[in-house]
Amino acid sequence: MTFALSILRLITLASISLGVVGSAAHQATTGWTYPPACCKARHVGGDCEAIPTPDVTRGGQGFSVRLRAGDHHLATRPHLFWIPYGDEIPSGDGQYHLCLHPTEDHVNCFFAPPDSS
């Protein structure tokens, strides 16, 4: 895991556990708040959203996310993302979530149920 991702993960976990919420963050439909470091967009819907569980496959070294157009409100075409184990952040509701920023081609944060790695 890179140093920057390690720092982001620590900040995210601290934000979740302490309930620190910035004005740029928004809530998942289930009510928990995405960490401000992950949710950067202030426009309609932000850049974080739950994704369908079948989009995520666990492999030997990490998660494979096969995102189809419409599976995330910012996804306009199919994408294949790979997230190594250790770079995921525990989700607050047991679902998979993805934050796409600055474009739909870039994963800013990936949330997985705590028991999924």
C-alpha cells in the first residue's frame, strides 16, 4: 500500500470512528456519512454511491470491480477497476461503495463490508 493511501485510510477510519464530518461530505442512502477525503463533489449526488454486490469479485490479491453504465450515477460506460487488499475502507452499512473522482475513470475511495477481504 502506498504512503498516500495509508494516510487516506487512517484519516478515513478516524473520521468514521469519531464522527467527524466536513461540509463537502454527503450521506449514503442508508444514512452513514462518507468521509470528506472521499466525497469531494458538492454537486448533485456527490461522487460516492453504493454499487451492486455482483459488480465486486474477490481475488487472490484484491477486489475486481466491474462497473457497468448506470451502476453508479457517474458511470456512463463500463469500467474495470482493481483495488488491492488493504486499500479498501470498511463500509458503514455492509454494502460496497465507490467514490469516483475527479472523473468516472478514477476510483478515489472504495468501501467494502468489513469481513470481505
